[in-house]
Amino acid sequence: MTFDARTWNYVGYKGGYETGVLNHTWLLQRGDGRWFAMILTLNDSRAELDGVTATRLMIPAAALIAAE
């Protein structure tokens, strides 16, 4: 995932994975100085979790924040 530097002053990421648990956390600072935290956590002890699909879910949400 690439963030446009003209839109975002800061992009931070922390993620974690273990079997059945997945977390993506983004800390974003928009060009107007406002900060946003986006967090996605999935937990399913019976299934292998797909981190790529999880990231694809977060991208449109970040685009909405950028467009606001």
C-alpha cells in the first residue's frame, strides 16, 4: 500500500499475526494536520486469516478519510 505524500504528512503502521488472530493499525496524519487511527482486528481460531484481504478492506476507508 502506497500513501500519497501530498495527502498524508505521516503514515505509521503496526501489525501483528498469530494463528487465528490478525491486527493492522495505521496512524495517519492528513495534510491539514488532523490525526486518524485505523484499526482492524480479526479473530477466528478455526480459520487461517488473510492479511492481504484485510488490508484491501482498509484502503477504501483511508481514501474516505483523505477525501473528507
